[in-house]
Amino acid sequence: MKTFGFALLFLFFALPAHAQRTGSNGVTPTGGGGGGLGGSLEGGVSGGSTGRISVTQFSVVSAHGDPDFVMSSFMPYKQAVEVGRAALAQSSQSLGDVARAYREEKARKQESGGIPQP
């Protein structure tokens, strides 16, 4: 009797499982699996055919950047600090000077009706 039960159990699990396929054609474009009455939470009640989904086409494109681009390189820490200090020294305006120039430019634009003046 045990052998018959195991054989029956084996045959039951050997049958193909068609779970969540009631009234559906499989995966839907929204990512749900199925329609009709089964399927996932996304596409479980819709049913019907969505048609054929086209094959993705890939193409090769060329990209280019700024012609003034200089590839960065690694340098020792002390040299990097010197380069940073030199870059900071080039900016001679203080934050207050920049804010004052901005306010003056804004006032000039308002006086001229939004047309920038030289």
C-alpha cells in the first residue's frame, strides 16, 4: 500500500504544472504573469492577448566631449595641495565682492527692462 501511495504521489508531482495560466497568454507588458483569473497582483483580472512585443533594436552611437578636456591624473598629496592653493589664489574676489557685483547687475537689468547692458 505504501508503494502505491508513493507511486501516486510521484505521478502527481511529475505532471506539468500550469499554475496561473487560466485565460492568459503568459507575461504581460506590465510585468504581471497572467490574466484571466490567475496571475500576479499586477495583471490578475484583465485577460486577453496584448499582441506581439517587438524585438529591441540596438545601435552604436559616438560621443565626444569638450575639446578643452584634459584627462585627470593622480599626483602626490603635497603636489595636489599646491595645485589647489594655486587655483584658490587665482580667484581674487571675495564673496562680498561677488554679491555686490550680482546686485549691481540685477539693478541694471531691472532699469533696462531685462535687456543686458555692457
